[in-house]
Amino acid sequence: MEAYGAILNLVIPIFFILYFIEKIVAWRRGAPVIRGLDSISSFSSCITNVVKDVLGLSVGILSYQWLLSKVALAHIEATWLVYAAAFLVVDFQGYWVHRWSHEINFLWNRHIIHHSSEEFNLSCALRQSISTFINYFTFLLLPAALLGIPGQVIAIIGPLHLFLQYWYHTRLIGKMGWLERIIVTPSHHRVHHAINPEYLDKNYGQIFIFWDKWFGTFQEEMPDVPPVYGVKRPVRTWNPFKINFQHFWLLLTDAWRTSNWRDKLRLWFMPTGWRPADVQARYPVDIIKDVYHFEKYDTPASPSLVAWSWIQMFFNYFLLIYFFAFLGRIGSPGVFLYGAFIFASIYAYTELMDRNRHAHLFELIKSAFGLYLIWQAGGDWFGATANVGAWYAYVVGAYCVLSVGVSAWLVETEVKKDMPVSKPFSSPALPRH
């Protein structure tokens, strides 16, 4: 995981830079494609996802290495042709995992956060799940295992394949000519993120678009049908932890409430959005019916609250850089305590973004935890005195104290005011399931 952390420390700054370039271009064009709190929520989701991955909080039912040892017809060297074949196989797997994540009720929970933004820009590409604790889909790499493609090749191709999906999450790039017939382009992916009836559940491809054409899920973006983004059952929160488990909680409560024992079991495997008839009648949920007229989630926020939310997010990114740089030295259980602090911090400030009247209490708990970690280490922050200098612990401690004070002030002066929860919004920029 140390190598993965080092890669992330190189890649994530590129994501930030490209996002701010997109923001500048959008501003110059007068294109309303980026909102501050929405972007902060997306970046915060990215942080939670990479921390979860580095901590190894997921397991695979089947490992590629085991599959390789059992079915390989040959053992081959890692040439450029082997890397190309591996890339194709990983993309084939990606298509089916992506498709099933949309089409099967319990799998939708692992993917809903990626579609939860009611905007479509580079930041929403970073909305990735923390609710994926089990990997079911290694068996889709069977073609690679049969060919004898080495495990280290798959290990390299996997992250590369994921990072290459970032660039096409934008509204600022139009159709790309002959490339539209080969690779997934922004136009294709806009269709995928849309909830318009014409576009729903289309274009699952991740790098190559021909999978969709072969398996009957392709839809071209139409000039007279502007995509509307999000999820049809809107999440109504900026908190990535709540978004990650909303759908699962609905499935769990539906399974508990239905009187039909068959439905208690089958609802998990039914098409996404299916609910037992008796539960649907007694416990209806909010679903967007008119994709062009709806209330886009947009909590009122002063410039001070927005600025403080950006500061919080970037400070946690600052903590993340150190975390990834010194994973090996921090060791266990330190890495889990560090990750817990970052999780608690993100939960606290996104609750403030949601205008939770108790957000400052979450900040107090987080900060007390952080100060305790410094105290029990004798004034150090996970070995920072030796690694970068004693100043690091002082900065983290000051942040813990400051975050409580600022959050309490914002709750008292802004959140507790009698302000509406959301603003009416009408435009092509809507949700999904």
C-alpha cells in the first residue's frame, strides 16, 4: 500500500489542477457547471475513498493470483502486447461491473455516490464509494488468467485504467469526431450520468465504447435532449458517508418492513429502484418525475461558510499527503487511528455544509480525538517530529482548536438562522435512481 500511497500523492494534485483549469474555463465561458459546496463534497468523497483503499478496508472473495495459478494455460512475459491485452480485459471487466452496479439493487449502493452530484464536472469523477467492502468480480478477469497474464501487469493496469476515466467528466468538451466510435468521450459519459428517460442506464463503457455497441447499451447524446444529472432519488446531503449508505439503509428498512418473506430476500437482487408493493404503498420515497423542473440541492451558505469548508477540505488533504508519504513508518494501529481522524473531520465539516445545527458538536468530538492523539504521543503527530519536524503537530493541534471555534461561530450566526433548506432550481442538471 505504500507504493499506492506514493502514486496517489503524485496523481491527486493533477486532479486538483485540472479541476481548477476547468473552473477557470467555465467561468470565462459563462457556463454554470461548477458549484462550490458540490465540489467540496466531491473532493471529500475522494479523500474518504483513497483512505479506505489504503487502509485495506475491503476484501476480495477471489484473488487474481489464485485464479491465475489454477487456470493459466501458459506463463508469459510482460511485453507491451501483454499489457495491451491486460488493458482490454480489465476494460471488459469494468464494463460488466459498471453495468451490474446500475442494474442490481444491492450493487447500486456501491455506485450511487458517483452519480449523486447534480452537476457534471471533473470533481464529480472523484465521488467514489467507501461502501465496497467485498470485491465479487475477480472472476471476470478469467480471460487474462487463461492467457497467463502476470499478476503484476494487472496490478499496474488497474490504477492506470481508473485514472484514465477522470478526464471525460466534463461538459466543456463537445463531440470528438472519429474518436466517438472508439473510446468513451465526454459526450458518451454525459449520457451515462443523465437521468433523462432517453439516456437512463446507457453507456457503461469505461475506456472503450464498443462494449456498449456490442451489448446493446449504447446511446448517442442528442442535441435536442440536454442531459440532466444526478440520481432520481435525490440524496439531499453533502455528507459522503450518508450518501454512501443511503440506498443500503433503504433496502434494509424495506426488507424489515415488507410482510412478504419472498420480497425480503429478492429485493436485494431485483432491478435498481424496485421495492416491495406493500412497502411502496405505506412508505413512499421522493423520486424526481419531471427531470427539467426540480429543486436542486443547494444549502444556503455565506461566503464565510463556503470559504471555511474549502479550508477544511484542503487541510484534510494536507493531512492526507503526510499520511501517504509515511504509511510505512506510521504502521499499525496508527494508520487506522489516522484514517479515523480524517473520516471524523470530513463527517463534521460536511454536516456543517448541510446546515446541521449540531455540526459544532461533531467538530468538538473530532478535535478532542485529534488533541488526544497528540497528547498520548507526547506532543507528536504520528512521528512527524522525526519525519518533517515538530511544527507539524503544532499545526494539527491549532487546527483542532480553530475548527471548533469557527464551526461554533458559523452554527450560531448562520445555521441557526431561520433560512430555507434548499433553493428552487429548474434546469437540465438532474439526478438518477
